[in-house]
Amino acid sequence: MSADLLELVLPDWGGLDTIRRSPLPFGLWTIGDQCLLHHWLDHAVNQGVTRVHIYTADRPAAVRHVLEDSLLWPLSLEFSTLAATSEAPAHATLVDWLPGAAAPTDTVDLGDAETTQEEAAGVRRAQPSCRMPAPRGPGILPGASVQATTSTGLAAPPPPAHGWDLIARAAAMEEAWLERMAAGPDQALLSIGFSCKIHPQAKLISPYFIGDEVFIGPGCEIGPYAVIGHGSVLTGANRVAHSHLAPHSFLGPVTALENCLLDSGVLFNLKHFTRLDHIEPHLLGSLAKPTSHVPLRDRLHALFLYLRLGAGRTITDSFVTFDGRRLPGNPTAGLSNRRAWLPLVWQGKLPLFGVLPRTSEQFASLNPDWQNLIRHAPIGVFAYADSQGCHSPSHPEEALHAVYQASLPPAALSPAISGFLRHLQAADLTSTVLRA
């Protein structure tokens, strides 16, 4: 391996993310002021590296999008998609921890945690300690000759076992990052972003990080180990400790968070291991403007297709996809379903383009590596598989095209799908096979 080349592989933990259910792979989760992968790019620059090669098997399209915007680093970035992380070079470093940071080893007493199906099944939940007792560091790929240690000789943290482990791991990394930043000479300058309004009666306890354009009202106590995302509003008498508030979070008066993650209005409590999706908006929530998942252009395109193809016969059947979405039609009917799905597009309920919807049975029939790719890919009325003559997940080659589509940016396959739609006729929707 060249001295000026750093090879990184992002962990494929999408199947473990059953609690937070993030649209991003773990390597792109925010740790402090930026995503974990960007911390590693900083590390590469500090080590004098000029080239970085990133390997990933989990949602490569999202990783590729982030790398395309990573223009601030004076690095030559290379990217490869894998079917599994085991295919990466044995000497590649696993991006499962902050570079050079210590990892916790302690666990907490779970006596006050509420009993769930996960706990009843015997899963032991480990919560990282705020203290970093032993010098440990990022891991190496399983199967490498130095599996138990990193390339710097530090012991690797244990891998996560379930969804709460992932959230706790991110929280522990963030605390390590905050401690490292607090020990620096410019801590006071770097801990508070631009255009913040902090009331004189607010109390800031190091270590903490406050993003740009944050409002903190009177009587608030921020820290220790608190990260307040940019654009957040804390109205007053709030206490935030050992917690992360995602950008544009809102805390109402006299609301306190400890050992929590607040992300898009959803609260994750690491003390009691609970997820709260619906909370009174005057207590906490998100100020981010809701964005439509279906662009206006696609909605108008769907309406045009519906008028061009005709209303067709009424479909009374319905099925449930593996992620709980109910759609009209039969999961094996192919193109005959599509006319009934078009109204869902202009209603903003279903994207026009994406991988084909599939039932739990169809999803379970895939191998685990393909499941991880397709699980997080958006579904749509028309897919790249349609342009290849595969119009149902039951087709033996459809999954291959779905995985290919899920691994690329949406724009990459738009010409192929658009070309298919230009030649689509009303008569094609009466059968599962497109006419030649």
C-alpha cells in the first residue's frame, strides 16, 4: 500500500439500524460538527495523505453524493461499491470510530430500562460511559491479519449488536470528540457558531458545541457533552446534557434532555432505551420545513401519463410492502398495477421513479447483501428494471436491476427510465409483459 494512500471501508450496519432507521449509512452519521467520514478525511489531511479510497456496501448512492460535495479537502477521492465489506482489501481501515479517539469499555446497569421485545429476547444493551478509560481506536476489517487491533496498534471497540448499540456508539464518539475539542487552545472560539443569540443568563458547561444561528433563551444550561445543531431554538430554562440536538430542533420552556438524541422531532432516550415519535409540539420538535418527497415536476409527469394512458379498469386488490406501505394491485401483476399507482404520485404519496415495491415474502427471498441495499432505496411507480423488461419483483432478474439502481445516484439511470416511458402504451398495462 502506498504511503500517500489511505483506504477506508464504511461499515455495513444498515440491517442493525432498527431503532433510528436513518436514511444514511453509519459512516455518514453526524458526530459533532460533521459526519464520521469527514472526520476521517480531516485525519487523512493531517497525516499528509493525498489519496483516499473509500469502499462501501451500504447505500453507496448516498456515500457517492457526499463525496461529490466533499470539495474542501485537498485530497484525491476514489470510490468503490462492494457487495459486502469482506470484499474490501484486508489492510483497509474500518470507519467505525473516530480516528485516534479512545473508545469506552464500561456498560451501565439496565435496571431502570423498560422491558421490550428486544430485552425479553436476551439482548444486553450496553451504554457507553462518558469516561474514556483505555486508549482504543478505529477497527480493522474482520478477517484481516490484525483483526483485534488497528493500524496504529490500538485495540478496536467491539462491534454493535443491535440498533441501540449504533446510537450509543455515535453518542460515545461525540463525547470523545467534545473532550478532544475542549482540550484544544481554541475551544472558546470553536465551540460556538456564527450568528448565535445566547441569553446572558444562559449557562454553558464545557465541553459543548453550538452550531450556527442557534437561539438559547434565559435560564438554559447547556452541557456538559451537549451538541446543539444549527438553527435550533431553546426557548428558556432548558437543560441539555450528554445529548445531541439535530439541526433545527426546538425545545419548549422548562424542557430538559439528558442522554438523548433529538432528530427531526423524534426523541431517542439512551437511559431508558425508548423511541418517542409523537410528542406534544410545545415540548419539543423540529423547525425544519417539511420537504416533499415527490418533486412538482414528477407530479405533473404522473398526471400527464395518467391522461395519456387512460384511467383503465378499477383495481380492488391491494398488498402491503415489506416496509408497511399499502398499495393497490397485486405484487406479481407487473405493469398492470402502474396506472393505479400514478394518482399516488401527484398526491405526494409515492415517488414516480424508484425500485419496484415488494412484499415481505419477496424481500425475504433476497440474499442479505441485496436486502441491505434495497431496504433503504426509495420505491417508485417505474424502475430501471422496467427498462430491462422486468416488471415485477417476482421476475428472476428484477432484483439484480434493483440493486444496480439502488447503488447509483437517481440521475444516472433517468435516461433509461425516461426512454421506457416514452414508448409505453396503454395496451402495455393490460399484461405483465411489455409488448415488443
